[in-house]
Amino acid sequence: MNHGENMESNIDYHIQDEAERLLKEIELMTKNVENSKLYAELCFDLEQNEAIQKHLFRHLGSHSRIQLVIYSLGSMEYSFHSQFQLAIVLLLKRDFSNLIGNIEVYDPAMSPADIIVFKELGIEVLTIDENCKRQVQKPTMFYMPYPNYNLIGNLLGANWSSSCINQIFLLTNSFRSTLNLIRQCDFSGETVQRLERILGFTTEIDIQTSYDMMYISLFSVFSWHFFDVDPNVDMETSLPVTEITEYKRDVKLGRSWLDMQRCLEENLLEYMQSDMTSEELAQILGEHRGPRHLRCNSVPPPPGWIKINIYGIGKKGDQPGRYSGVFQDETGMCLGRYSGTIHVDDNVIAGLEALKHGLIRCTEGKPNAKKLIVESDNFILVQFVNRRPEPEEITMCRLKEIFGLMERITCVIYHVYEEANEAARNLALRDERDNRA
């Protein structure tokens, strides 16, 4: 094997490894979404809302199930939000298998690992960018979590006839909200005209959210959209659109996954050199994943920051749960470490105990950390601390204490893999082995 083939083989191995990790994360995310109030409301609407039931019955007609097409999902490898949005689809497919048939997906931001994951999950990956211009031939649901508004215009334009538009329905951002937004920004053009003309033939049903739902930011303007245009209406004549434009995505979205990694690392360093608060940093890192370089390697913090790696594992049999933390300065020098036992089964709770003790030490000046990076290999813990999933009450109580401590220092937390969290893991597991002996 020559050097070029060896390099290609290593890249393939890393992509496959990333895909396997990603599958595990999506499984955890799906379990969290499954137990959320938001998903319960979504299921209730599909099962009990009479307007939705009527439109779904009309759409199905003689067809057994509906085609589902996902556009504008983003990349699951780089975005926790994309993982959440995919979890919704996976759960709907599982719980409403009598309604949803084949699933197809395309997004220019998909990474090679994303593509492997989709195939493992039984989702067909489109190889051609349709630019959201698919003209339907059968009942089709379009799921568009993060669409550029012009992509909505593309989809409507491709189906601008009663025979087509009556066969589609959308789960995406509210048309009313989108139209109000682009009017305020003084946008004009094809998308505005199509939205204005189709609203009178659209039944828009909002996804019910409340302020106590931690997923509200992801679904606050989401709606079901069903169309009902008289079959005898010639839409080109009766609902004319005069400003036809050819909209294509920004070519930057087609950047390679290696370019994306470099961009993520540069952005993260830029955020950490700013004066952002812990809550502002959490909003960013609750959505965007750190670059793979930082997930896989133990990297010293940037100047002015101290890093802590935390680890927690729940009790097993007669062995108590363990937690640990290891501090490191910008030169890579260890500034201190701690460990302890905790009588809980849950790894997340044990990890939060590790974080709490680390934050307390920082507030006491041991070490004196004004800016703190927290790394954890517990995917769900990182999501909880970055205020994304919907934790149980006992977890929320612990989080409130941690949020209070985080107000006293600038703190950023992100997810790393086991190999990058080795020092904290070894400390906790070594103590466990010592106790066993």
C-alpha cells in the first residue's frame, strides 16, 4: 500500500469511527426527546387534532403511507440541534409507521459520517441537490427544520398547481411568521409573492409549546401546513407570480468537512477570547459541537483559561458511584485533582457532582479560575449544562445549583470523547479499583 492509499484508509477509518459514535449520541438524544413534553404534544396533535386528522385522511387517499422528505436539516456531526431534529423524525417514523413510509434526506452540510449514519438508520440519502425543487407525484410530507426562506419559495414554485400542491404538506417554520419577517426586512420577490398568494388556501396549525419546555427555542415557530386548492383552479392564472427568480444556496455551504472542522475551531477560539457570559457561551455550544480535533485530543486551554476534565459513573452492585476532576493550565500542567464517591445509579448525576465540586473549588480560589473550560465525555450531561434537553426534576435541582455557581465565573462546557478525557476517567476508575482491592 502506497502513502496515498494509507492516508485514504486512515481517513475512512476515522469517518467510520465518527459515525459509530454519532449513532450512539443520536440514540441518547432520541431517548431524551421521547420523554419530552414537546414530543408528547406533537403526538397528541397527530392523534387527536381533528383538523390534522382530516387533512391527513385527505392526503392519504388510496395510498397506504406518505413519503417523507427532509431538507435543511444541517449536519448532525456539527450540530446538536440537527440531532434533535432528526430524533423527532425517527420517533414519528416509529410511532406512526402506519402513516410515514420511505424517508429521504439531503443537505449540503452533510458530512461523510452523517451519510453513514443516515444509511444505518434506513434513511435514503439523495445524491443530487434538488435545491428544494421537487415536484411531487404522490402524497409527500416535507420536513424543513432550518430553511432559508427562499427554499420555501423553491418548493412552492415547483408544485404551483392544484394537482401537486394538494399532495404536499410541510412541517417547518410558520408561513405567517416567515412572511411577516421578510416584509419587515423589506424583502420582495418570488417567495413573498408565493406566500402571499397561498396563505388563503393554507391551514396552518402551530406546534404547541410553553415556556417551561427546554426545547422551545427549536420549535417555537414551527407549524403544520396543509393546502387545499380547488382542483379546477389554474394556479398559474388565478394566483400568478410575476417575479420569478432562480435561487440557489450559497456555495459556502458546500465547504468540505475538513474546512468545517477548521472553521469550528477558529470560531470556538474567537468566542472564548470575547467577553461572552457563561449563558451566552452555553447558547452557542448547546447548538454547535466542537471540532473533532478537540473532541479526540487532550488540548491545553487558550491563554487566560483553566481547564477541568470531569468524569462520573454511577454505582454498580456493591461498588459506589465515583466522580473526579482534573485541572490543567494553559501550559498543560496539572493544577490539582479530586475524586469522591456518590450513592447514585445515574452517570449524569455522578458527572454533575464532579462538576459541582470543581466549580466550588474555583469559587474558593483552588485554583483561581476566572475563565473555566469544562470537558466531559458524557454527551447528555453536556447538553443539560448547556440548557438544551428536558431533564427530570431531580436532575434539574442539581442543575440549578450548578447554574448558580456558573454565574460567578465565565464557564464553557463541551463534549469530548473518552480518549480526550482519559485523566479524569483514570482517576475515578483507579479509585474504584483500589476500593475493590
